[in-house]
Amino acid sequence: MASVAHPTRDDFAAMLNESLGGEDGGFEGRVVKGTVTGIENDMAVIDVGLKSEGRVALREFAAPGQKADLKIGDEVEVFVDRVENANGEAMLSRDRARREAAWDKLESEFGEEKRVEGVIFGRVKGGFTVDLDGAVAFLPGSQVDIRPVRDVTPLMDIPQPFVILKMDRRRGNIVVSRRAVLEETRAEQRSGLILTLAEGQVIEGVVKNITDYGAFVDLGGIDGLLHVTDLSYKRVNHPNEMINIGDTVKVQIIRINRDTQRISLGMKQLESDPWEGASAKYPIGAKLMGRVTNITEYGAFVELEAGIEGLVHVSEMSWTKKNVHPGKIVSTSQEVEVLVLEVDEDKRRISLGLKQAQSNPWDAFAENHPVGSTVEGEVKNSTEFGLFIGLDGDVDGMVHMSDIAWGISGEDALNLHRKGEAVQAIVLDIDIEKERISLGMKQLEKGAPGAGISAASSSLNKGATVTVTVLEVRDGGLEVQAGEDGATGFIKRSDLGRDRDEQRPDRFQVGQKLDALVIGFDRSKKPNFSIKALQIAEEKHAVAQYGSSDSGASLGDILGEALKQKAE
């Protein structure tokens, strides 16, 4: 009798594989359908057509935070890890089955850029874990919301949409974003809302954020910028001076850019413009009280009323303080009286004067100290051309170097005086428009040839011939005195004669008397003389008296006859 051959284990595996689709379609590593044959404690017994059944924990059939809804006879999909373990049971997994099915679905949705639904169920370093119907994804902390979220607890265990940013099935890596969904939704809402808005429309909004340059106002799904310059007509240094986060404010839409979806808002536009009729309210020449709101290097801004400020330029701040910073004259919040100088309603500019609202010290000085009066003061500064003397009313007068002392050079005279020294001087000239006062010190010297504006000096007329006495011989000319005790004056080197040989000061001696012509007066009323001008005048007179162009007489004959008559 022939023996019967029994199938081996390998034969059984081959037949099983063949029944399931061949060598490439084996049970292990595949998702198959099975039937629940029993429920024991927390395990479900499932028959998938193998020689033995497998067991799967009931929790794998339940959604996060819920109980499993499973009964005997239900058909379910499970993943076959192994056909048989050491106990002879099939090793099955519902989680793996769900995960594999989820990956297939997610890859399809990722390729079509669709949103997927998931549940945030845990925290990990740098973010959170999300259950995408069996597949676990990573949600970075920066992708939770549009703005940083401090507490994510209210968002957990709630089904919500996500966008897949990245997928790698081989590594089992999925990265999702909730923020992208919110931004898309918000963009759709903004596009719809912005179509309902129009420039000039008045609308209410809630202040969401405040910066140095303005505030962002939520208009019901779209934000608008309320710039600090549009908060009020008056000066606002920072938005928090007028509004706070969470405040409900009424604003007007100034501009809408539908391409960039940017909206500019204003609050001051809801108020009456204080600049309307400013020319009538603030006529030129009017004196007003105002408050200093801001100080710059070029002047100070003075608020005349809420929303209207004028500029006091640094040149209009003080009659006497020149080239000083405005902060040394006025201070912020100080109440000052100003004068309106100019109003430009179109450019919203008002020019104000601070010094014009005060009495002019130059007028007061000219009234109290006329020309010729004596004044006292302190030497405030010494320059290469004279001394500046501080006078009454905080004004300065200047003593030119030539008017400091008699008989010495201007450089030497400057060295006689020091800063802070008290001196006396005589007022020689006052120019109120140019704010200049000319002083003389040597005119007060006792016995000085030209002390004061002497009668002798005032009796001299331009063009008069005067006999003068040489007081001093200098390189530049002669210091002379008219008459015995008359005014002193000067003959320049070039006025000592017509010829170059005659223009030598050393040919004259102290005490020598000579005739000269008065050709003018300097600013201190001192006369200037000229021998040269006298010679020319005498020559013209002689020609006119003793000769003519057709007489045939020579110039020598004419002058000889004139000198002869003069000698007689």
C-alpha cells in the first residue's frame, strides 16, 4: 500500500498565500476585513479567516475621549502584523488599520490641497499632536493661531480643520497648520467686508493694538489704522493719551486700498476744523495768550486753542538775547503772551512774535538816553574793533577802538580795558531799526581836544578853510586841532599835498600851524581836514579870477599873481 503524503507547514503557507492573491499579496502587513466574534473584558475577538482568531483592545475602536461602540457580528478593518504569534493567535491592530487608511486619504487630500479635519490631543516639545482620523500629525506652536496663544486648552479635543504643510509617509511625518485655515477664512471675510465699506463712512470699532505711530481698530473682521495725527487736531504725543486697548471708538474711513486691503481711519475728521476762519479769529497784530507745547532748535510752538498752534521763530523770541536756544527763553507748558505776525489758513500756519508783545528796549533807551548823554555800563566783550558795553534795558552799545582814548592807537586803547570793568561813555548815535548804539569814551576825558560835541566842532562847516595846529605826527598822517582850543581832527597822509613828495608826514613838526580845508566829519562828529583839497580849491579860484582858457597866460603867471596879492 502506498503511503499518503501529508502537507508541510510551507505547503500550507503557500496555499494560504495563493488563496489571498499569490506570493505578493500575503496577509502580513495588509489591512483586511474581519468579523467580531466575541468581546471579552476590554478585548474584541476578531476572525479574519486565518486558522486562529486575533484579539484587539476595545480602546482602539474608540475616538479620543469616547467609548467604543462595538458589538458581536460587526465587520471591521484591521491590520495584520503577524499571521501567528507564539500563542498561535493572529496579531491584529485597529490603530494600524485606521492609520493606513488615513494615510491613503491624507495623501489624496494633500495632493488636492484640501483641508483635513483633526483633533488636538496632546502636547510635545515645540507644539502639539493632532489626530487626523488615525494618523498622528505635528502642529507647531507658531501655527496654532494668527496671534500667539497663551492657553491652548480650549482648543483641545475639538474637531477642527487643518491644512497639511508637509507629508513623509516613509518616515511617518505629517506637519499641519491651523493658522493657515484662519488666515484663509479671515481673508475671505475681509474681502467680503471691505466691499461693504466706503470712504467717508462713519463706523464703530474696537481698539485692538496701540503703537507709537497709531492704533489698530477692529471693524468687525478687518483692521484699520488710526494714525496718531488723525486722532485729534491738537498735538498728541502718543495714542494712549486719548485711547486704550479695548475701547469702542467712532471713526471715519479716510482711505481704502482694496488691492492691499488697507484702511486708514480718522477721529478728528468727526470734529469741526478749528482752522476754519482762523484769519478772522487771529488778525495780524493781535496780542494773545498761549501755552508752549513744543520747543525745537528753530523756535517754539505755542497752542492758541485746541488744534491750533503757532510758531515763534527763534529770531522773534527776544529783543536782546541773540543766538541762544529757545529753551533758555521759554519752557514747555509755560503761558506766554504773543503777537500774531502772519496767518496762512491754507497751509495751517501762524507766525507769532514773543518779543513784539513786549516793550522794545531800544525805544526805551533812545527815549531815556538821547545822543550826547552820558551812560554807565560794564564791559561785556572785547573784539578786534572795539568794546561792547552792557547798558540799561539789557541792550549793548559799542565803543569803536578809535573812540576809546586820545593820543594812543586803537590797539593800545583796547588793551586798557578788561571784561567786567565798569566804564562811562557818551552816546554818539542810536539806530533803533538796526539795534545799534554807538558810544564814545574819549569824548568824556577832561581837557580832551574833542571832549563832547564841542561848540568849536559844531561851528566848523564842510568846505571851510581853517588854520590848524599839528598835535601829533604819525605814519598815516597828522593829528591836528582847529584854532587854539577847537575840535581835533586828522589829516590823512594822502591829503598832505598834491605831489607825492608833499605827502610825507615827517616834513611837519608838532606845533606847526598850517591851513587846511574841512572835507567832512566822522561818525563821532570829528572833522577831517585836507591840505590837498585846499590847494586844488585855491588853484581853481586863481584860474577863475586871473586867467581864462584864451588869455595866453601860463599857470605859473596866474599863481604868481595870486600869491602876490595874497601876500599884500
